Amino acid sequence: MTKHQKLTAFFETDTPFKEPLNRLRSVLLETELEEDWKWNFPTYTYGGKNLIALGRFKEHFGIWFFQGVFLKDRLGLLRNAQEGKTKAMRALNYAR
């Protein structure tokens, strides 16, 4: 399956999160970021560097910021994406 086919399948799969994920994708595609497929998730890069990824799971979906540790999080919404494994990556999850 090509990268394009994987991206299409991800965003066309009928899940409770299909609409919000497609809205996030639309916003990201309006920027200078390039859409890619890495680690089985849509990943958005700039200048060849990973910046953002979108994930979909059984009970939630989320947006990952690869260097999220540097974002101001005044409301405390971001969490470490993989506690004990990642130092800089932060995630913002949305549950059903």
C-alpha cells in the first residue's frame, strides 16, 4: 500500500473520531507542513523534521507534538506522550 493509500484509509475509516481528525488534517494541510506516513500514523514535517502526528485509538484520538516540551501549556492539557520513554514529546488527547 502506498503512503497516499495509507493516509486515505486512515482518514476515511469510519470511527467516532473521523470528523475531528479530518478537521485537524485540513488545518494542518493549510500550513507549510508536509504530510507523511510514519510509525503507522499521519505525521507532519517541516524542513524534514517531525513536528506533529495524529493518532487514533479505541477510546480516544490525539495530536502529538514531537518537541512539545517547549510549548507553553498554561492550562496543563499536554502530557508526556510515553512516560519514561520520551522526554520532549507531548500529547493532547481527546476522549469520546
